[in-house]
Amino acid sequence: MIARRDFLFGGACVAALAAAEALRPRTLITLMKGLPLTQLVPARIGVWVLGEGGDIVVPKVPGSLSAKLYTDTLTRLYVNSETGEQVMLLIAYGAAQSDILQLHRPETCYPAIGLAITARRSNDIALGRGVSIPAMALTAGQESRVEDIVYWTRLGEYLPRSAGNQRRDRLKTAMAGTIGDGVLVRASTLRHGPDAPPRYDQLNAFMTALIRAIPAQDRPGFIGTERTRRLG
């Protein structure tokens, strides 16, 4: 005779399996066009031009975490043609964002290479027409090297501002039976000195120019379809 406790336990297991099956994503949602990032991102962004030497090629190591996480990456140095200021742009794209394969946020990556995060705040990048990107602004540094960073992430149609938001939005897509693609867009610049003020405003202006420079039909891959529609 089966004990009531065993029956309840078995029922809970069945329910858990049913829930897991219901949450198993079945459809891949892809907003990024099937073109490499080098073709989607212009070499000229307003007053910013691609630095000498062109794209910075970072070799992929087969089997490495980066190779597993990202389908495509772009790393460029842009120079302001009027002031000579320099901004490093990094864009990392992953075709499928799951519990295992997911974008790594700078708050994790910078400390991993020995650069402590010394400041962190929410940061909205205004694009015009009442449209903004929910982003983050960070400062990372070690001794005399201080780097200011502005970045955002897109997961499917969501733009999660934090790691917690990213987990929440990934669960939402899973419950909807989908797996979304994802992109991390990061711009950074070095301060002129350790006591100089943050340069978040300059980075925000660069990011606004970046989205404005990308053709409208390609913008959903970077900011989602709703913001693209509202931006016009």
C-alpha cells in the first residue's frame, strides 16, 4: 500500500516535471539582422570616426567562455574629429540567451581582470522623442588608471538594467516559450587624471550618436522594436 506521504511526494515531482516542460523555451526570437556587427555599426558616428587601424581584432579561443557566450563581437576605437577624444566601443552579441549562455555584465568582468568598480549608478541615455535607453554608468580603476563606462543590455524585447532584471526577463521569455537573442553595448573612456570628474555625459552623447547613425531597420537589434518604432 502506497503511503500518503509517498503519494504526495510523487505528485509534487510530476507537477514539477510538468512545470519544467511548460517552461521549456520552444521558439527563438531574433531581433539582430543576419549581418556581422562590422556591417551594422557605421565607421563614422556623427563627429566620431573609426581610429587608425580599423577594427580591433580579438582572437577567439575555441571552447573558451567568450566563444560559447557570443556569436559575434565588435571592438573599435573611435576618435572625435573635433577634439581628439577617444572612446572604446565594445558590442557583444549572443544568438540565444539561456541560463547557461547569457551576457556577462561589466560589473563582473572588470573586477575579474583586477579593476575594482569604484562608482555605479543608473543612467538613462536620451535618444530624443521621449525615448531613452535604461543603461548603467560605472567607474573602474586601479591606481592612476581610471576608466568611465556606460553600457546597456538587450535581452529579447527587454532592456534589463541590472543582473536581477536580466534574470527576471529571461524567466519571462522562458515562460512565454521563447529564447531571445541578446546584445551588450558598452562604451568607455579613460579620465585625464584620477581626480578628474566622470565623463558619463560624453559617453551618453556618443551612445546617442551611435543609435542615430544606425539605419532604422537595424535598430531593433540594439534597442528593441518598441523603442525603434517610437524613435521613428
